[in-house]
Amino acid sequence: MDNTNDILNQFKEKYKNGEFRYINGTTKTVEIQNAHFVCDKDYILREPNYEYARREIAWYDTMSLYVKDIPDKIPVIWQNVSDINGKINSNYGWCIYSEENGSQYKNCLYNLIHDTCSRQAVMIYTRPSMHNDANKNHMHDFMCTFATQCFLNKVEDGYSLKYIVYQRSSDAVFGFNNDHLWHKEVQKRLADDLEKEFNKTKNESDEHIHVHCEPIEFNCGSIHVYERHFQYLKD
């Protein structure tokens, strides 16, 4: 399977060969379609802004659908995609934690606790109505993540937790970095919750069951680099 460096090299090769794709006829990008790779590090082109990523995760945890609740300064991108009231669709915490969206995290955890071989441990982010919801009240927020799926694989001291992301679209500079750090956080929380549950009824003499996090795997319909970031593709 490809890794982040392989994806970077594919971007560089496309840039070198002049393989550009124009979004809306004007916005120049280098794009990889149907990308599938393992996230062996936190970025593809440039290191993440970890301080901002922590703020975004804190906002996701509030489940607020309003950009005014992002701690400190509101990023321009969130202002640009929100509706006239500052509302968005893509608070990922709301997507997986809220009862309104089906308690996705809770159901994923339940499935893995009750069947360690489950293929139903999924967290569904988007919804069929997104085609209309994305543009309500002048909003421009068609959710990028479709779903995640988790598997437990037996290892010597317990389990390893495979976490697979399915995305519609990802900006390889900002979007990928922040989304990947969010998914790493959710994976860690899930592993911790599973470990607690698996050891809850054990005796002190029993061996502790560990749950380890595997590197996240990304599947993305379109991962792309905008022209303003082409400097990262130059050797």
C-alpha cells in the first residue's frame, strides 16, 4: 500500500508533467483520484499546525454547528463556507457523538465490544440530504468525510485497532493534516474505551488486554494541491 511519501511523489510527478485539473474552469490543481494510502506520518506536504488542530478538535468536541464557537480566531475557510448565520455541517464531533446524527461513535464502540470480529463498526458522517444541506442559506459546506470503519485484529497482548477513513475530497495541505489529526484522536479514544471495557470484569491475576492503534488508512476520491501551494511540489 502507498504511504504519505508515495502520495507526495505522485503529486510531484504530475506537477512535473503538467498534469493539471481546473476546478470550476479556473482554479488550478494537481489531483490524485481514488487515492488509497497509509498515514505513516501526520502530513504529506507540510507539517501541521498542531496548535490550531487542538483548537479545532476542542470545537468538534462541543458539537457546535456554529463557527463562532471555534476557540480564539475563526479561520477564514470556516467563515467562507458557513451560512449567513455562521452555521456549518462539518463539525465532525457532532457527526459522531450527537444523538441527532445517530450516536455513531457509541454504536461503533458497542459493535466492537460485543463482537471483536464485527464488520459493522462504522461511524457514518454524511447523509443523503447533503446535496441540499450543503447550500442552505448560502452555505458552501458539502461534508468531505463519508464514514470511518474500524476493525479489531488479534495480537499477542490483546488487539490492534485498524481505522479506515473514506473521504470525498481532501486538500493535501490543510484539510488532510487537520482531518488526520482528528481521526487519530478519535482512534485513540476508541482504543482507550475498548481497553477499559475489555478489562472491566477481569481479575487482578488476569493479564491486561491492550488495544493498540494501527496507522490510519485513508481512501479519498480526490486529494489535491491548489496552485497557491505548488511550491511544495518543486524539487
